[in-house]
Amino acid sequence: MDFLTIIQILDSTIRLATPLLLACLAGLYSERAGVFDIGLEGKMLAAAFLSAAVAYVSGSVWLGLLAGIGASVVLAMVHGLASITFRGNQLISGVAINFLAAGLTVLVAQSWFQQGGRTPSLMGGARFEPITLPFADALSGVPFLGPIYGDLISGHSVLVYLAFALVPTTWWVLFRTRFGLRLRAVGENPAAVDTAGVSVTRLRYAAVLICGVLCGIAGAYLATGLQAGFVKDMTAGRGFIALAALIFAKWRPWNSLWACLLFGLLQAVALRYQNLDLGGVVIPVQVMDVLPYILTVIFLAGFVGKAIPPRAGGEPYVKER
Amino acid sequence: MTVMQKFFGAAAALALTAGAAAAEPALIYDLGGKFDKSFNEAAHTGAEKWASETGQKYREIELQSEAQREQALRRFAEAGANPIVMAGFAFGSALEEVAGDYPDTKFAIIDMVTDKPNVRSVVFNEHEGSYLVGMLAAMKSASGTVGFVGGMDIPLIRKFACGYVQGAKAANPDAKVIQNMTGTTPAAWGDPVKGAELTKAQIAQGADVVYHAAGGTGVGVLQAAADEGILGIGVDSNQNYMHPGKVLTSMLKRVDNAVYDAFTAGPDMETGIQVMGIANGGIGYAMDDNNSALVTPEMKAAVDAAAAKIASGELVVHDYMSDNTCPVE
């Protein structure tokens, strides 16, 4: 394995980790506020479809991004309505959103474009193009650093940089602002927040709204950044891997970044080497595919530290009378 | 009461006309719909060709859900449609149930073998078409390395891969073929992101022509090929139009010919297994305005010569599914 191959695998890791990271951070806000969300997958899928559809019709990827975020936010609000206002079961609401998105996207795509549940391929301004960072070309001759900067760091779409910038932002919002403190408190002990005179409902809605926006960006990145169009079920379980990453990261922003990069790396290696040959022992590709889930199970079982979810997670808040 | 009588009268009249219109052929599309630019649309094209040539009518239905498969089959059979053609292997189990109940009706199923006396099972020699596009890929490749991206890792897709490798090696004995399967679950048919990443990984290893047999995942393969400035190869239907000038050719499964044949044969359709290969126009490769500049006359001549040899039986392409092995890597 030479240096160039490593760069290519890491490059692929970044592309594959970005949607995971966005979805993982989305789940982080929601779950830290005490609203479990297994509907990340569905929200990403709906966003992927609508962003591609609107980008195709309007020719503008930015309008597509807005539409994708809109679709995801609508579903997030449905989840909020069911689980916050009506105090329903958050897991069931999430499952319903996944089913709804899986069916609705194909149905609408079919009646809209009549291409078997696809959107037409996006061209030109309807896609997020890779950005070449300044000096990337000038530095390309420099050994070692040139490829790292030119191939690995430069040359991704704007949403990738946004996703990575969101990690410190999320850390700052959650751990250094009043809003973040209250948000975390709502997930741990909503009664205390309520006693302090802060609206639990409003805070949880805010968290679910942020979750919707981030899932929308993740979906739009899949359909208009990585790909040029929507295809049926194109999220392919990434929402669930993001959830696994969230647990693996113990609901912390920086850990989320490392977890998503690790899961992305596993995927990238699996894609590059169908059967990984480690000096006589051949690891089949299936092992790489299930490794994220296995790692999460091992983690949950308590072998490596402890994953403690927010204490009030999954429970609707009922004000005592 | 009179209303009811009228209603029954109308129903009876309707039943009579339905009976009189017997022996119309019928076509059932799979989920995905009539105009999917692929499999189902090819079936529709074949039916339309028959209709315009004979001036007769046919019945058709687009399925909306899995549950409708058996229902649609029974409804057409009850209405006297004959033969009933269904597009897609997914009808296998439903047909297994229904076929025995209507011994006088002929059924044709595409891409699946159903062993019933009144069923025609149409299967395609995908390995022969893959052989032809493999030749084109190896002749076009400047690096001598070509790629293959499969969908779900099943014997059928290995059959595509094996034919492709044989063709590439026939055109250039030193050709290197990088093979990747997207996954081992049905999700592998609809993950264009993974398809694109696989393609980029193959390009990094030197591939400059990539063939896909991966359904929706293939959309990502062709997209990545076009973005990175190499050539893709489409599958099943003519996908040259998806990225004009960036798709070398497409391996064609002439589903339209299969439907046309069945409709033309009518109620006297022969049953049993019908193999559609190069010899009977069931398999081919696509040439149109979008790729005419990419395929030189010499390349075309070489491929057409190979096709003629396969059709005459002089050249036998190994079928992976016959013994689950491939003689070449």
C-alpha cells in the first residue's frame, strides 16, 4: 500500500463520512434534548429526493438545498408534534417517518418524472461542484504535503467543509452557550428546567428543528453533492449507521467526528479491497460492512467504557399538576 | 329495484363483452412502472410494436404493490386474456401458485424459470452480451485496465462479470479486469453513492472503462465515470443517452423482442424454456448517435465478427451459472 493509495482511501473516507457526520450531529441535538430519533434515515431520504427534484427543475443547487432542508424540517416537525406535543412513542414515530419517506419519495418521483422513481441526472449549476482551495495547484509539487493538501483537503464540495465546521460549532453551542446548557438539561432532567421557568416544549422543538435542518443538508449532499440525482432508497441505511456512530460517540460532538471518520474509513477500505489480505489472513468484505454495528454492540455491552444516553431520552415530558 | 336490475344488466353485458374479447394478450409490468426507461419500458415497446403491426389490442396493468401480483394474474386469466406476459423475476412465486389453476391459459415470465406445463420461461444469455461489451472495453482502454461493478453478489451478476472478463481477455490477452460487487443485500441495487466510490477506486487503480450491472447503483457508476472523464458501459436497456459521449455502449437485453415474440405466437405460444441470446436477437450492444464517435469501425467489425461466431455456435462463452465457476479472472 503506497502513499498515493492511502491518500485516495482517506479522500474516499471524507466523502463517505460527511453524510454520516451531518446525520450524527442532527441526532446529537435531538437526543441530547431527550427526543430519540430513528427517523434520521427517512428525513435524509426525503431531503435527497426534494433537493434533487427542485435542483433539476430550477437549475439551481441552492434552491435544491433549501427545498431539501424544507422537506426534512417538515418531517422533523411531524416527529416533534407526535412525540412532544402529543407525547407519543418516539421510536414508533421515527419508524413511521422512515416508512413514509421510503414510499412517498418513489411515488412522487414516479408521477413527477416517470423514470422509475428516479429524478433525471443533474447537470452544471444543479450540482454542488468540488471546490479547489487556494494554492492547491501551487503546492501540488511539494512532496508529502502537496498531495495531502491538494487531494485530501481540497477538492470537496462546500457541504463537506460545512459539515466539518459544524463539529466545533456544535461543541460550542452545546457546552458554552445558555441555549446549549438548557438543551442538555432538558434531556437530563426536564422537570428542573420547567421549574426554572423555561419552556421544555419550546426547547425540544428547537432541537428537533435543528435536527431537521442538518438531516436536510445530509440528504442534499447525497443527492446533489456526491451524486447527480435521486435514486430510490439511496440513503441505503446511512441514517442507522449515523445512529450507531452517535452511540459510539457517547453523544459528544468531537467523538462523533472520530466515530464517523472511523465508520467512513471502514467503508472506504471495504470498497477498495473487496477481500483484505493481511499477511495470510483474508478478511472478507462482509466483515468490514458489519464492523460498525459490531463495534456499537460491543460498546453498548460495556466492554469499552460506558455509553450512557441522556437520562430523559425517549420519555415525553408531562407537567405535574 | 329497477336500479339494481339495471346494475346487474350492465354487469352481465360487461361480462359478455369481456368474454367476447377473449384471447387478447396481456402484459403485466413490474413495480417501477411502464416508463422506467429500462426493463418495463422495453416490455412496453415490444407490446406497442406488436399492436401497431397487427392492429390488435392488448391489456396491460402497472403494479402498485407486491400484493397485486397474484391478483393481477388471476384477473387477466379470468377475463380470458391469453397469453399473459409478465416482466420480471419477482413474479415467480405468484405464477407458481396461479399457473396450475388456469391450465388453458398460456403464461410467459421473463428472467425466471417456472416449471409448469403452460408457462414459457424466457431467460437471457447475459454472458454473451457482456462478452461483446468486454471486447469493446478492452479495445477502447488505453491503460489496459477495465473495471466491472456488480450490484448484489449473486450468481446472475457473476455471470455478467464472467462474460465481461472473457470478452476483455479475448480482445486483449493482457487486459486487467478489476471486479467489485457493491454488497450482499438488496440494498446493493440502490446505492449510487457506493457505486460512484467503487468506480473512483477502480479509476485510481488504472481502469479507464467501467461496466456496471447494478441497477440503481449503476446510475452512480456512470455518473462517476462521466465526472472523472473515463467511459462507462450501461446495461439491460440503452443507457448511452444518460451521459452522451461518456458511455461507450450498453449491453442490451431485448425484453421488447421477448414480449413481441410471445404476443405474436398468441394462444398457441410454445411453452418451456426459451433462451434469448445473440443468435435470436435477444442480446446485443447499443449503437446510436451518442456513442458513434467512441466506437471505431475496426472495433465494431471485431465485435460483430465475434457476435456472428457466438450466434453460429463456433464461439462458446462460458456461462458462470452452469457450474458456478469462471475460467478467467
